[in-house]
Amino acid sequence: MTPRLIGLSKRGAAARLAECVKKADGPLVLAGNAPLFPPPPAEDLLGFAFPVIGVLEGAMSGLWAEAFLACDVLFAKPPSALVFSGGDLWPALLEIRLGSAASGRLIFSRGALSFSRMEHSGWARRGGAREAMQWLEGRSAEALKLLRPLLYKEAALPVPPALALERSAFAMAWAKSDAREGAKSFLEKRAPSFSS
């Protein structure tokens, strides 16, 4: 598994991003600010097989703000912000990231989602592209691929079915070779060497 770092303000970024979304062979790290091309639909990012990490540098608005809201983890530095957009997925994504009360207040006020609010929710972390790539290092591709759809399915379920879904995912994860390597490396007090 090789994470793909895409500098959104660099030449050729649109073609590279489209190719990576089509291939879906590893996590994506979207880094930059003020891209000059339209983003992939947030639905495509949500349906991506691997995690999508956003690196926000400054303020982002419009469809790009919605695309960054679809990222699983966000790395940013103050005073970064996502400015409210009227996208179709914006309210649902805000509810996943902030909870219903905070997202309702933000939508009603049509305000900006500040870095401090993103960090307080646990969704955003301080850092840039280097920190995002380091965050992905040493993680199991099998586990990341299994985790992503589970998080979005669980968010919409009541507790008993969500726990049943989590139990089945836990069993599937332990059936993978990376699970054995993770447990073995823990017992041997060394860094894991995942196969994927």
C-alpha cells in the first residue's frame, strides 16, 4: 500500500487525482489550497476503498470545502477553515464530523468551520502533508480498507445493529494475515511489518 500525495495547486494535479480515484490502490492525501480545477464529487471520495486524508492550507470554500469534509482525517494549521457551501452532502457530512447540535448551529448561521472547531471534534489534527504521510506509515492496508466503510455505515445505525456490524468486522479483521503480524509484533515489542 502506497499512499498517494496529491498537491492540489500543482500542474497536472487534476489528471493525477482522477487517475488515483479510478485506480483505488491505496490511501489518498489531498494537500493544498485554491486548486484551479473542480474536485471529484464528495460521493466518490466517500465511496473510495481506502482512507482519504485532507491537508488544508488556509480557507477552502465551495465544492472543495465539501470534498475536504468528505476526508476521513484532516491535517491543518490555524487559521485554516472550511467555509459553508450549499452542497447536497454538506449537512450530512457536518453531522458526522461535529454531531447534530453543533452542525445544526453552523448550518443555520452559514458560518465557517474553523480549525479549532474541527480539532475539538477530534476529526482534525495539527500538521501538514509530511505529518499526514507519517500518520499513514506502518498502518495495515487491509485494516484501513475494512475500517473506512464500517465507520460510515455505523454512523447511521442505532447501537445494537452497529455493535453487530462491529463484531462481524472484528472477526473479518482477525482472519487477515495483518492481524497475526500486528499481535506478534506487539508481543515481541517491535514495529509491525504488514504484508500490504
